[in-house]
Amino acid sequence: MAYDPKFRKQVLKYIGKGHTIQEAHEVFEVGTTTIKEWKKLEKETGKLEKRPLERKAPKLCPDRLKAYVKDNPDSYQDEIAKVFNCTQSAVSYALKRLNLTRKKNG
């Protein structure tokens, strides 16, 4: 649960009046680590709004993966992973997402 920026400001204002983080923890019932993060956030950005999530782009382009599987139907997931410079589990998840089943006769 994200705390409202007004509430965050109130907690930091309480600390600014000379109270310790431990005292703020007891009064506002917010974890000490959370309060330290808010102080760090305010120092770095000057704001107390929640930071946007930073997500990396997937390594596996769906179109490239489909084409590779079509051209190399007998390749194993670890072989595909080496081609795409990722892990075997990433290949597995991507194949599931794309509904590509690859049964081996064996």
C-alpha cells in the first residue's frame, strides 16, 4: 500500500521538529526503513511522490522468437537461449506466452 504524499510529509515534518525516526515509527506506525526511504527520496528528488516503476524491455522479441522456432523446430530451449542471449527459463516463459508448444519425440 502506498502512503499519501501529505502523510509522508507529515511524518518527515515530525522528524524535522527534533524527534527520532524510532519515535516517528511509534507515533505514526510506519516502518523505520520506510521513513528512511522517504527521507532519501525527498533528498534526491525534492518530492515525496512514489517513483514510477522502471521496467526493462524484454530480450525476446516475439516476432523473432516465432520465426526462429519456425526455422529451427528441433532446437532445445537452452539452444534458443544462447541465440537470444537470455536464460532457458526466459525462453520457456516466452514460448508459453506465445502459446508455442514444442513436444519432442524421444
